[in-house]
Amino acid sequence: MYEFSYHKAESIEDALTVLGQSDDGKLLAGGMTLLPTMKQRLAAPDTLIDLGGLTSMVGIEKQDSNIVIGAMTCHANVEHSALVKKHIPALAALAGVIGDPQVRNRGTLGGSVANADPASDYPAAVVGLGATIQTNQRSIAADDFFIDLFETELEEHEIITSVSFPIPEKAAYQKFPNPASRYPVVGVFIAIYEGGKDIRVAVTGAAGSVFRVTEMEQALLESFSVGAIENITVDADDFNEDIHASAEYRAHLIGVMAKRALQQIL
Ligand SMILES: Cc1cc2nc3c(=O)[nH]c(=O)nc-3n(C[C@H](O)[C@H](O)[C@H](O)COP(=O)(O)OP(=O)(O)OC[C@H]3O[C@@H](n4cnc5c(N)ncnc54)[C@H](O)[C@@H]3O)c2cc1C
């Protein structure tokens, strides 16, 4: 790890000021990705601006028909939240299968969403539920937020403050986890809104970024059944390939995970 300065932010404005004054400062949330990357010398920020003391960015509340979760809320708090379990149990379940207890007690929603790891769980729920990402300067729709591998719509000095998830009528998440890290090799999130007139199917882990499978969404709008998506195949071109799974295997897993999620909803 290279040398760096550490600053514990006292407010979002304070974090932005220090970020603006540094050459290559980085926000620190749970540190579950940033610190290992620094230890491996793959990142060398000159300043770390710790958001850990910003209680205004922690918490879960219901606002009209949305569940709004502060960016600094850790995965374990989402997993165990009575509010999330009541209104979006699929989101609580998703948070509960991220990594291990240590990761779930340190890693945050904002850190995960900002990091946009192609193999992370939250992007599937953010896009699957059509969430809105709130930053210090604007609201960004989930469909516009994730651009590519570790790339989002966030500008250089923009801080995610919360994510607002519209409450679905029903939803489910199924993932095929990497047996070591628990990151999804492929994860599929399905959500139903407006009495079945709006269905969203989002996939994480398969490609450079989370994406929706519109062919499945259309088929499910016509007939909400496992049979409706049984013969839909997803093109493996441009899919991720590594020692854990080929592109074709990931494409196959999308069908399997989608059917499992659908069975859970049905
Ligand atoms: C062993 C292990 C297993 C894991 N398994 C899984 C898994 O199964 N599924 C999964 O989805 N994830 C997994 N993770 C990742 C983990 O869940 C964290 O969510 C993730 O590391 C990022 O969150 P963090 O709070 O630790 O962010 P940090 O590491 O602190 O920050 C990550 C990046 O986001 C930026 N950032 C942080 N907060 C904000 C903000 N509010 N606004 C703007 N930018 C911000 C930081 O500057 C940094 O660039 C795993 C991690 C580990 C170490």
C-alpha cells in the first residue's frame, strides 16, 4: 500500500471540499473493495475521505410507495430490516447472500452501486426494481446509471446519498454464486408492477454491466409462466469468461436463474 492522507468527513459538503482539494482523492465507504485494491497497489489515491461518520447517509425508510435506503447502510442492515423484509423481501434476501457476515457488516449499498462491479448483486435489484439513485446533485434512473465494467453515470466528484426502490407487487432474486467469494457468476432479479403490466428482468454477472432481458419481459407480459421463457436463449456474445464459467455457460445460467426466480414468485 502506498502512503495516503486520511480525512474523516464531517458532512457531505466537507467530503466534497476535501475531494476537490486532493489530486486523486477517493471516498471510503465500507472499504471492502477499495482497501484490498490499495493493498495490491492497483489503486493509489493520495487522500481517503471516510464517509463512515455521516449518519445522514445511514438508514432505511418508507416514503410513499418507495423504500429509500441511505448509501452508507451496510448490507446486513438491509438484510435484517423489518421494513425491507415486509415490502421488498427479495431485496432483503439479496443483501443476505452477499459475501460473508464480515463483508455484509462493512460493505455498503452506495459503495457497491458506485463500484459497479459486473459481478455484484445490488445492480440486479437496482435495475430490476427500476430504482432511482440519489446523489448530492441529482437523481439518476437505474436504467441510465450503469454504463460498463466499473463505469457509471457518476461524475468525478459526485456522491451517492441514497437509493430509492419502488415497492413491487412481487419480486425474486436468484443467483448462482461463486463457491469461494459468493459473488454471483450470474444473478437474475425479476419484479412485477401494475398488476403484471410492468415486468422487469435484470441480469448481473454475465456481461460487463447489468442489463435487462426485454425478450423475457415481453414473453412474461403475454403469459406469466415458466413456460413463457423456457425457450428464450440469450446471446453469449460479449459475455464475461473466466476460470469459473464460459460465456456460453453464463448465458445458460440466465435461463436457469430466471426460471428459479419465476418459480419463487409463482
Ligand atoms: C470477500 C468479499 C466477498 C464479496 N462478495 C460479494 C458478493 O457476493 N456480492 C456482491 O455484490 N459484493 C460482494 N463483495 C463486495 C462488497 O459487498 C461491497 O459492497 C463492495 O466491496 C463495495 O462497497 P464498500 O462499501 O465496501 O465500498 P468501498 O470499497 O469503500 O468503495 C468502493 C468504491 O465506491 C466508491 N464509493 C463508495 N461510497 C460511495 C458513495 N456513497 N458515492 C460515490 N462513490 C462511493 C469508493 O470511492 C470506491 O471507489 C465482496 C467483497 C469481499 C471483500
